[in-house]
Amino acid sequence: MSGERHGSAWHVGEELAARYADGLLTETDDWSVEKHLESCGACATQVSRAVRAGTAGAELAEIRAAVLGDIRAASPAGVKEAASPRAHSLPMGPRRPRRPRSGRLLWAAGPALRGPWALALLLVAAGAVGLGKAGGYEGARPLLLALAPALPVAGIALSYGRHADPAYELAATSPSGGLRLLLTRAAAVLAVCVPLLTVAGLLLPGTMSAGHGGPVPYETRVPGAAAWLLPGLALTLASLALTAFLGCRTATLLVGGGWLLALVVPTVAGGDSPGRLTERLTEQISLYFDGAAAQAGWAAAMALSGAVLAVCRSAYDHLEKA
């Protein structure tokens, strides 16, 4: 798709308007043009002119004459309104049936939801529940809570950027691209991750055997199944904020990898018996998730990342470097 640029603004050129009027654009190009026309009166006028000059012009003239005849018969005042310049400035639209919105929503949601990401996420959740219930693995919930904040970050990495999206250049340069598209795809990933991982955590066994003290209530040792939500949202927003400076792939790798290292290094470097890895992992999760202070820290990180997104929103309008 080729349009015209005036400074940093993108507009519909004569050639593009003619191709749109003749129905020669692809679905994504159609969507991009139509979204632009919603807010640009000059381009709407140009597209309307191209439609009237195209192959459908004669048919539209007949329809207009018939409509004006009906209005004239009903109310002379209606003729003035229908014949006003404002009425002629609106685009008439393509001559073929409009495609369903579901296809456009699926495109906006991103490749992650159309590819193996949802299946992989389902396997992680089902595997944790299977380990806890069928396999009797008592560390299933700590392991799931450890992975949960990083999974939305990985989903965003699979949804946005030239390395993940074959239509990235088209998407990033469209009127609905940039930060808006990135947030849309992040919301789609979270919409799948949040309910699935939280429900999986609730289904896991509720007790864990202590090393020497007998059965201990699981909830007293491990945060609740929803305790990962604020950390997960904070890491997601942090990766989106860093995307403005580092690109999506580098930002998500840095944030997701940093989170996993913050858990793995203290757990492995405990110096105790390898059999206590689950207990040490549980202690680290409790340190990061438990208590008002920890959750307030994650909330503050969310607010800071949101402020960066708002201040640097124009940085997302540019294509990422290869």
C-alpha cells in the first residue's frame, strides 16, 4: 500500500484512492484506509471523488437521483440537506460486501493468538495441574507462579515486531498501528493468560509436606493463585515501555530473562541440599509476591511504566531497526 506523507502525517493519495474505489486493495489495506477516513475529511473527500469517477459512478448517480426524488416528494427541506456539500464529502465505500469484523479483530490481536502460543500456554497450565494432581508433585503451584509473570511477556514477543509478524511493516505504518496496535496485542495476550493461569493455580493441591514438621497448609507457604497478577502486569508494561528504546524482542528478552534470573539464581545458590529446591523457590516467590509492601512495589512499577508509555508514545510510530 502506498500513500502520501506530509511531514509525519500519512494521507491517501490519488492512486491509492482509485485502487480503493475499484476494490483492488487487500483486506488489511482496506481496513487501514477506512480507519484513516474516519478522522481525515480531506482524504474522505478525495476517496468520495474517486468513487464517483470510477466504474460505480453511474450506478451511484442513479441511486442518488432516486433518493433525491423520494426526498423531494416527502419534504422540500430534505433536498437542501441532501444536496449540501457536506453530503457529497462522505466516502461511498467499496462495491463488494464488507468483510466480517472478526477477521480484522483476529489480525489486530496478533500472530501469537493465531499460532502455537495459545496451545503452548494451555499445555503449561494443563501440565502444572497434571503434575500437582495426577503426579503428586507438591511444587506445582510454586513452579506455575514462578513462570506465570513471564508468560505474557513471551506472548508479546511472539505478537509484535518484524521478527514475529509477517505484516509488521504494514501494521506499524497504518493509522491504527504504533502504540495502539502494541497495546491491543498485549491485551489479547493477557486476556488468554490471566484466566487460564489463575484457574490452573486454583486447581492445584492445597497442601505441601514440610521437611521435618509434617503437613503444612499450602497457602501459608505459597502466595495465592492470583498473587502473580500485579507482578505479571508490571513486567508486561515494563516490556512495552522498553520496546520504545530497545525494540520488542530485546525488551521482552531483557524483562522476561531478568525475572527468571531473579528467581533461579537465589534458589540454586542457596547452598542447601538439592532436595530443598522447591522450598527455596517457594521462599523466593513469597518474598516477591507476599505482603502489602511487595504488591505496592509492583503497583508502583506499573505506574512508572505507564508514564513512560504515555511520554514516549510517538516512538512507537517508527519501524523497529532490523
